[in-house]
Amino acid sequence: MSSFTGLSVIIPTVDETKALMETVKIITAICAPEDIKEILIIYSKAASSEHREAIAKLEKKYEE
């Protein structure tokens, strides 16, 4: 049996900017950084520019 190497978190979104920010905040607060392999944010083509900008800010904040 292989050992745990990290959690991949997938967050689908459309335009829930506030909820997305809160969700990422909670995940990073309760999980040890070494336990999170990646957080994947999947967003709709219909996402607003505000939502896309928020995703870009999260990417920059948590990039390795």
C-alpha cells in the first residue's frame, strides 16, 4: 500500500467569488500545508471578470 502524498482539492465555481475566497481560506486554515498537494479551481466560461480576477489573486497568493 502506498503512503499518503497530499490532497488534491477540486472547487467548481461559476460566479461565487465570496464563497470561493471563504472556502480556500477555510481549507488552508484547517489543513497542514504539507497535506495539500494542490487546489484546483474550475470555473465556467460565463464567470465574470471579477471572479476571474479573484481566482488570479488566489493563484498568486498560494503559488509555490
